[in-house]
Amino acid sequence: MNPPRVIPTSVHGVLDYAASGFNLAVPSIMGLKDSPAASRMPRIVGGAGTVYSLLTDYELGLVRRIPMPVHLALDAAKGALLASSPWLFGFAGKGTRYWLPHVALGTADVLAALTSRKYPS
């Protein structure tokens, strides 16, 4: 069963930029500077999310070259990578503040990808 696609692409765009900004800020907010991998992962996905959002063919895209279905696939992959990164890169054992933001933000990315509309109105 497929989840309903209830999030309009315009709202998804706002979520994209907000999530990317938050991902870029999370290492400082959570004090993750003592773990390079824990700091690097949210910044990588935050930067990547910003770049391909600017290139997406939706209301908040600047260049509009990436089709929305491709964007959603990138979001899902990025979210899965971020959510699993504490275990993939070995920093989950450092404590909750090291893995919880990655899992929460990654899961939110996957859920947004699954529930957003594939085409702008």
C-alpha cells in the first residue's frame, strides 16, 4: 500500500530549505564537534539538499532541471543514509545526542519523500 501523497510540492520546497538549514546547524546545536563523522553527515546532506532543491522543477526551484520524482528519490536516499549513518560510521555508541538527530531528520526526509506529491500544481 502506498501512502497518500498529501504534501503539495510548494510546501515540500519550504520543508526542503528548512530541513537543509537545520541539518547544517545541528552539529553546532547538539555539540557534535568532537565527532567528525557525526558533524559531517548532517552538513553533507544539508548542503546536498540545498543544491538539488535549487535545481528541482518545483515552485521553489531556481534552475528547474531535476524532475520532482527524481528529487523525491534523492530525498529518500539522503534520509536513509542520514538515519543509518550513526551505525555505518560508528558514532552511535557515543550517546543519544550523537545518533538521535540523525535518525529523526533522516526519518523525516524519508516520510516527506513518501507523502509529497510528484508534480507541481
